[in-house]
Amino acid sequence: MDEEQRKQLKQQARSAAAKEAEAMAQREAERDEAQWKIILGHLEIANAEQRHVYVAYSNYDGNERGIRFLANRSDLSTGTAVMMFWFLGADYLARVKPEELRSYQQEKWQLLQLIEQRVASGFYQGDAIHFDPADSIVRPGEYQSLGPLVQPIAPQMYTVAQGTTHVDLDEVAEEYDDGLPLDVSSAVWALWDE
């Protein structure tokens, strides 16, 4: 095989690899969209407890669409919105100077500010879920060792949401996977078996 043939074979191999990578990225994007449709379908009809469990147990590295969807719903329970606020890292981010926030942290901080403003203004009309921020696995003051808050947090975010339903997250944990009921989670995982 001469030099020219070797170059052609290398080019063909690179081209085939690039096409395969593009096809793989397309399949992954399609799978992500199908996964989101399943999750969205669940969140649209989920009751207050199911939404609360989703916020408590979903993977915060890959659930931004679901969290934003719920944050934009006025029928979300105030207790769930307050829990979302703390679970998104409010205590940590409020202790970081705005100019020191990384881009992904800035986006999260903007969402936190939106949730905080909505809780303070009474946007969230759902009152089903009881939630005490001081009695949570992620609570105010968790990052006190980093220093004082440099960005204030509204007093409403520290207040107990006096909902009528107390969700024992430990008790319901076995009925959910990544914040989703087992049947919904199974449908999501089935996409990865294809």
C-alpha cells in the first residue's frame, strides 16, 4: 500500500468516525427529548406529594427542565417551592459574591431569586405540603462555615410552610427512583435499553 492509499484510508476512517459520533449525538438528543416527554407527562398530572418527592429526590445535575417547569407553576405548593430553593444551593450561593459566581452558578442564582421572589409575593398558590426548612436534609445555615451571607435571603424562605400534608421522604423513598414513581422511572430507563 502506498502513501496515498494510507492517507485515503485514514481520511475514510476519520470521516466514518465523525459520522458515527454525529449519529450517536443525534440518538442521545432524541433519547433525552423522549425522556423529557415522559417526565413532563408525569409532572403535568402529578399531585402535590409527587411533585414534592420529585424536587427532593431528583438528580440535580440533570433535572433543570423539570425543576424549572415546576418553579413556573403557580399551583406548586409553597412548601415544595421553599424546599426547592434550599435544595438548589441557596445557602451556599448566597455566601458567594456575585462577581465570583461561575456561569452555571449565575443561572442557578437567577432561578433561586425567581423562586424567592415568587414565594415572597404569594405566586405559589398550593398549600398542601408542610415543609420546615430548619428540619430538612438541606437547611439554612448549612454553609455557615464559609462566612456570612453576602446576598440577603427573604424571611419567607425560612418560614415553615403550614401545609396539611407532611411528606415523610424516608418513608416514600422506596416508591420512587430519582424522584419519579417507579412506573415512570421504568419508562425512562427503558429508553436507555434501546
